[in-house]
Amino acid sequence: MPRFVPLGRTWLLALLVSAVYVLAQLTAGTSWTLFPDSYRYARASEQYLGADRNEAHRAALSAFCTSRAKEVVRSERLDPSAGEAGPGAAGAASRAVCLARWSHAPDITTGDSRYQSIFSSRPGYPLLAAPFVGALGVLDGMRTLGLLLAVGGSLAVCGLLRGAGLSPTAAVAGQITFLASPLGRWSLQALSEGLVTVCVLGAVWGGVLMARDRRAAGAALFIGSLAVCTVTRYSTALVLAALIAVAMLVSWLLRRSRAEPALAGVATGCAAAVAAVMKLLGLPSSEVTLQDTFTHHFRAPEVPDPWARLVDLDLKYWSHWIGEQAAMPFFLAATVLALWVLLRRGGVLGPLACAVTLTGALQIAAHPLVQEADRLGVLMWIPVILGLPLITEAVRDFRSLPFDRTVRVPAPTVEPYRANTTEP
């Protein structure tokens, strides 16, 4: 029987890890910045707070240019050939150029309505950011939200693993792995990845609870997580729900567990609901995002064969990806090992982790761009943060087995000498 450990001790240790992480980010973190998508989210947040489009544009642009100027300053400090004027002057010049370039433009990328519709149909993250932006301003508000989402995602990992029956040590190991992986880095940024990651972890947690006979609570968490994911990035919610349904059906065919048909049914219903919402609201389809990719944000004429071009680009990208993994196979090796352990020992966590991994891979396949692959495919790290703690749990269980594993070689048996007294 597993030893009982008070739940409070687990969360106390998890909160201590979170506090150390936040302190490290506030004192030494320099990787946080605003991206072009961050500008659009900040502008939407300002509009939700009551600003008109021009006021929101100016506030978001000012924050974006300030953030980029700080990046220039950090780069100049590390450049041995920088001029005598110092990095401060380069940063001020960069900010001035940025403001002059975009002050009278409708957007820092393009004002095309098709491009703008991609962001206006995903209000989840800017709605969540609005209170922080209103209270602290764009830069401090969005950075505070990033810290909360990164910490929230790590605590969700801890709770998920405890809900799956793992020990407090393994659960906190999963939390630390999350914060040290690209999942922690991208959750920290002023992008929707942090909120989407929390939603995905919530859906997995809900699936675990359903499998452990807490069906009402698990279904509520699963549906609620996918609902928030839908208003944040509906394509991810649709793909994830559909893949979870398929994974649960395959798992049921192989193992015949009672929990898997119920979870498959809930996931199928969620996928159908997301597809219906997309159809009824006329949300931008994959055709629009493909044209965005191949026309460089609609600056060029639309291409007649986006799907054929996508297949060709995917072949080139995944060939490049395999070459990268061959040169430095840490991620691939860790993922394969983690999935093997999850499928062998993780129960429902195994098929759920497979569904999440495929979701991340399909997000890259839909936009196979090298410069964006790390961000778009960040969900592919989920099996690692769930599987490595399971490995530590397996090692701990093996070491606690009640037998002595010392190998003893038995001494050879020697027959006593007897004289031959038989007469010839």
C-alpha cells in the first residue's frame, strides 16, 4: 500500500518552487519581450478597457517599440564592436525609428481585414490580459500575466500528476521539468501559448479524473478547459478534442477499460461543439491561415494551390527537423522514452499524452516555418514533463522492493573422498 502523504505538503513544496522561479525571472530574466502578435493582443486589451482603435494602437505600439529598444540595448552590451555612444543611444534611436515607422499605420504587420480577422476571432488571451494591462500598463501587466501563466501551468502539472496517483516528489519533479522546458519559456511570453498550455493541461487533468472514477468533476474540468481554449485558439481546441477521442477509442479497443468510452464520448461532443461554433460564427478557416502563410501576410496575391504548397513545405521542413534531431537528439530521445513509460505504466496518461503530442505536431504541420516551429510545437514537450516524473516513480518503486538484490554465487559442492576398497 502506498504511503499516505498530506496533500498540503505537496502544495507547500510546489509553491516554494514557484516562488524561486518568479524570483529568478524578476532578478535575472532577460528573455521576455513583446512580439508582433503581442502588440495585437495589447491593442485588443486596450480596446476591451474602453480605448478607441487609435488610442489602443498608440499604447500598444509604444510598449512594443520600448520592448524592442530594450532588446537592442541588451544586444549592444554584448557587442565588442559597439560604438562609444553606448547601448543607451542605440536603444533610443531604435525606439524613435519604430514609432516613426508605425505611428500612422493601422498595424505593424498589415491592416488587411483577412489578417486582422485571425486575431479578432481569438479574444481569450487579450480578455484575460485586460485587467493586468489596465492596472499595470502594457509592459508590466503582460509580463505579470506571463509569470502567473507559467506558474499556473507548473502547478497544473503538479496537481495533474498527484491526481494520477504519483508521489509528491514525482509531481514536483514534473513541475520543475515544466518550468525548465520550452513550455515554461513560451508560457512566460506575452502570447497566447501560456493560456493554451494551461487549458491543455486542464483537459488532460480532467481526463485523468474521469479515469479515476471522478467523472463529474473530471468532465467539468475537461469541458471547461476546452471551452477556454476555444475562445483562445479554436483550431487547437478542435484538433485536441478530436485526437483525444480517437486515442481513447484506440486505447479501449486494446485494453477495454471502462473509463475510456466515457472520455471518448465527452471529447467527441466537445469536438463537434467547437466545429459547430466555427461554422455558425464564420471563423477564419485553415484556408485563410494558409493564404496568410504563402502570401506573407496577404502582401502578395493569393496562391491558387495552398494545400499542394503546404505538402511540399512540410516535406522540406520535416526533413530538416529529422536532420536537427539526428545532430542533437535529446528531445526526440526524451519524448520516445517518456511515451514508452507513459503507455506502459501511465494508464490513461499514455493515450492522452499521445493526443497532445500529435496536436503540437499538427500545429507545426499547418505552419511549417522554421522560425516559428519551437513556439507552435511546444505542446510536443507535454509527454516529457509527464513521463520523466513517472520514470522517477518507477525507479523509486524498484528500489523499495522487499528483497535483497545482491548477487551471491553459491559455493561449489565437493564430494568427500572415499577410498576404493573393492577387490579386483
